[in-house]
Amino acid sequence: MHDDAPTKPIQTQGVRGAQVLILCAELEPNLAFWTGRLGFRIEAIFPADNPQTAMVSGHGLQLRLQQGPDGAVQTIYLLCDDSLLTGAGQTTLTAPNGLMVRLVHANPPMHTPTTVQKLVLTRADANQEWGLGRAGL
């Protein structure tokens, strides 16, 4: 028996949309495929240094491309005004076939840490390998 049995209905009026999680071994070529070949638009990409997740939309579909082991769709994200209210206190539901439905805030609050700026100059080693930088640039 699942902990989120059908007897616990959720409030659906706060749901704004849905995202399908697609795991991919490498983010960059998959992002190029969805945007370049299929015309999807990048909505968000993070973190800025060495991106691991990109949210893209197109043709009425929102995808969350996330770097990880290639695999079948396992998670759907429902974008909610208030994820706790929508899920009656639950933020993760499990369908009978094992598919995870995650209730997340449509516009999560931004946390901006306090920073102290200073100029730091670092020289790279001759043997040091370069990697992807801010947003894949």
C-alpha cells in the first residue's frame, strides 16, 4: 500500500504547470538537441558554474533536463503556488507504477547570501584541465 492512497485528494487549483524530469549523462548535448533541433526555449539553467540542470519549454511541454545516469522518466514535477497546501502536507507522491510526483513551488523564494567582494588573481597550472563555466560558456 502506498502512503499517498487515493483517499487523500490533493488540491489542484494551485498547480500552475508540470515538468518531466529527463536524466542525461551529459547536459550540454541534450540541451542543444532540445533547443536547436526541436525549438525549445531555455527557462532556467543552474548552477551558473558547471550547470547540472536546465529547464526548457516548448510545444506546451516543460522539461527538467538534469545531469545524471541516463534512464527512463521517473519523476514529474507539478509546479504549485503552495506545494504544502496543494499536497495536503505532502510534497512527494508515488503512483502505483512507481512514478514519483514531486510538488514544488512554481516561483521558489530566492536566497541571496551575504557576500564580501574582493579581487583574487589565481594562475592556472599548466596541467590543469578546463571545464564548463557559467551556464555552459
